[in-house]
Amino acid sequence: MVVGLDVHKKETVAFVVHGLPLESGEWFSFQTTRESILDALPRLRGERVLIEASTSGKAVARFLCNNKVDAVLVPADVLSAHMRRAKSDKLDARDLARIGLVGGYSTCYIPTSQEDDVRAIVRHVRDLREQQAAFKNQIRAIAQRNLVPPPMGSLSNQGPKRRWRHLPLPHSEQLTICSKIDLLEQVEHQEEAVMLELYRLVHADPNIRSLLGIKGIDVYTAATVTSHCGDMTRFPNPKKIASYSGLAPRLSQSGTKARHGGITKAGPNMLRHALIEATHTIVRYPGRLQTKFKRLRARIGAGRAIVATARTLITAIWRMLIDKKPYADIEDKLAAAKRWRLSAVVKLIERGAIEDAVAISRRTDVRMIQRAWQKRITDAG
């Protein structure tokens, strides 16, 4: 028998197909909560369970797999080919069960609990950074609309923040700036705490430590790539992972004509964004990716060249992790320093030296990392 589950936030509708004819079967439903799913387990064990991919569907699928149920996620568009005049949860569950009985469907990857934890952390870090960018833009806009030149320096540093607090502005505008700077500092402290948790989660991951050998990739980007790609062996070739990341070009072919368009933008947008941001940094340094970027930029422009180079980057990462080999253009000194910093931050967290861990996690220069490591470990020990 095959069971189709149509999962929603509050309720899940199930349809059980007993065999041919496909119309035979029965519906039942339960609340989308842990307790209700546990109550429904006796009716699901021993059956192949098909679940349409969604946020709730992924959570239910993982919960069922952890409880020894043969559950699989199928793509969200699997029901699009089944045109019906009516749409309901019952009909969707019935069609999922029928598809499972007939076969020929593709499945989606169900991330592990560790991967889901890292995904949640990097998503939260991105949200906090977007909030910081919004506050900084709002602060600068206040100076601009009052025709006051902004102080020199980044709003991420304490010196410029103090100068911003004492600009010659009307009282209401100065009050607004001080309030937004206070909010900005709160969000910065939250990001620091979340980043320490990310360091703690990924410090023992060998894939993370391998990716730190690439210039332009630090802990946040490495964690984003590994958590969203998951098990690299599920991609049989580089084209598959390029397609998964949404960096592959669109193809429209009919007869002898074939047209290539922009990238598909399929898959996780956080993965694609992290790869493109990393590529902007990587192409500043000598290496194969910089050579490719310069060659493409002369022909198709900088924007499209960055995207094409990012596609090459994800395929190079796939090859690295599959073959268990270091990056071709690795700089040993920089890679060792970043791995050293990762270990240092985790050790300081374990010792309760949170301020010292934050100070080291901010370091980017190799010598600064090494000096900070030696001093902080000595002081903390």
C-alpha cells in the first residue's frame, strides 16, 4: 500500500491506496503536531508515504523517517500534471498516493537535523545583517535630508558611531539617530552571539574546514554551502549541483533551435547569494577563477561573468568534497589561520571567555589572528 499526505500547518490529510483499481482507498486526517503524528504512526508504518515538498512537509517527512517510516519528499510541482477541475486536500492526497503506486516520480533530499540547525542559524545571521544594513541606510538618510556631511568611517565601528551622535541636527533628528544607533548595536550583539553558536555547531565538520582553504570563503559562507547542499554524493556530476544552486542557464529547445537564457534561480536562494558574494571576493586574488572572470568580463560584462564564475566555484567545491582534495589555488598560511581561529573561538566558548571569542571571531588578517590567539588563550588559561 501507498499513503499520500497533503501537509498543511494545522491539518494533514492522508489517503491510503490499497492497490488496483486506483480509486479504491480511504482518507483519514490528523493534526500537524508531534502528538497527532505519533498517534497516526501505526497506520503509516510499513507503507511508502509520499509527501509534497514544503516547509511543513519537510518537517513531517523528517519526523516520520526518525520514527522508522518509509517517507519520501516529492517535488512541489508533481501534482501540476494532474489537471483537475476541482482542487482539495483530499484530492491532492489521493493523487500523491496514486503517483506513489504507479512510480516514476523524483524525490527531494531530506536534510539531517544538524543541517537544518545550521540552515536556521545562517538564515538568522542573514536576517540580522539585513536589519543592520537597513538601520545604517536610515541613519545616513537623516544626514542627507538635513544637508549635513556624514562622518568618516564605517557605522560598524565605535568611533564613527560617537561622531554620528553629535551631528549638528535638529533635536528630533538627533534623537532618531541615537535611537537607531542603539538598535543597530543591539542587532550587532545578537549577530555576534548567533555567530558564536554557528562556530560551535560546525567546528568539527571536515567539509567546513576544507572550504576555509578558499580565499573569500569564511565560516558563514562555508556553513551556508555545506548545509544547503547536504550530502555531495547525491549529485552524480557537476551539472547537477550547478542546476540545484540555480546558477545553470535556462534552455529552450525545439527541433534544431536552442536558446539559452538567464539562470534558472532554482534551489535555495541563500546558497546562490552566498556563492555570488564569495565570488566577488575570490576574483580579486590571482588564480583560475580570476583568470576565467577576466576572460568572461571582456566578452559578456562583469555581472554575467560573476554569475558564470560562481557556477564554476560550486562545481569546484563539489569536486573538492567528492575527491577529498584541497582547493587548487589554496593559500596554506591563510587556510591554517582561519582553521586556527575556528578552533580558538570554540575553545574560548567552552572556557566561558565569550568576549575573547567574539574578539577573535572578528579577526581577518593572518597575523592578527595568530597574535590574538596566543594572547587570549594565555589570558584565559
